[in-house]
Amino acid sequence: MLLSELKKGELAKIIDLSILSEAVKRRLLDLGISEGSLVRLQCTMPFKGPCMIENCGQSLGIRFHDASGIKVEKIC
């Protein structure tokens, strides 16, 4: 499942970032997002706009295109 496919409020564990470019992976790592991180989708903007996610109490926006390259495993 991809991060962009989650519904609002769902919790997921990031399992693969290999599809993303090195620059995007580096930015996410600087923000504390890596494989194994738990994230919650807060909201998705209309018309494939940015996705707002929460990680360790920190909210950040990720482009829809980049969120479509992050594989996650949904946690119930």
C-alpha cells in the first residue's frame, strides 16, 4: 500500500522509500522519517495536492507525487 492511499487518521509504518529520489529521501531523513517510522495521515488536499502527515508529534506536508512513492504497511 502507498502512503497516498491511506485514509484520514490511519496509522501506518513506512516499509520502503527506494522509489524516491535521493534528494527527497535525504529531506525526509532530516525530518526524522525513515523506514520503520510510524506516521499518521492527517489529511489530503484536493486535486492531488499535498498530504499532511504526523510523525512523533510533528506535522509536515509531502507532495502527492512523493507520497505515491512511499510504501507503507497499515496498522489497525
